[in-house]
Amino acid sequence: MKMYLISDNIDTYTGMRLAGVEGEVVHKKEELQSALDRALADREIGIILLTEKFGREFPDVVNQLKLEHRTPLFVEIPDRHGTGRKPNFITDYVNEAIGLKL
């Protein structure tokens, strides 16, 4: 099973290539859709890594993929600029999910 990166910047792509993860850099919605179609066609890919920017800029594409496909697993990762989420987003997520204050 392989991982595949679809990134919006060359720095994240380069870092993941150094770790042995193949991928590509795209910027437009059409390019993202084409890259996802190619990745979904490869049955050896078990995890598709997407930089968080795609989730912010093209939420319709990313959310549709997550809802329609059981495999591969889609994971949004921060890029070299860090995450766009609040510092305590995990704690807030758990609080919302189970209703307990941590």
C-alpha cells in the first residue's frame, strides 16, 4: 500500500519526496480533480495526502471524495506554513464529539 501526496506547494512536495512519498503539485481546481482521478485509479494507493489549502479553497471537491470513497483514506496535512487551524482544535473537537470539557 502506497501513500500519494497532492500538494499546493513545491516545498511540501519536496519534503515528502525525501520521505519516499510520491505525488504532484497542483494549483487549480481542474488540476486537483485530474490528480485525484489519477490517484484513485491506482489501486496500490491506500492513503492520499492533501494539503489543508485544498480543503479551504475547494471544500466541495474534498468533502465529496471523503463521502463517496471508502478507500483510499484522505488525510489533510498542514503545509510548510503550518496549520490553518486553531492551536487547540483537537481538544475542541473532542469536547464537541463527546460533550466533555477536557
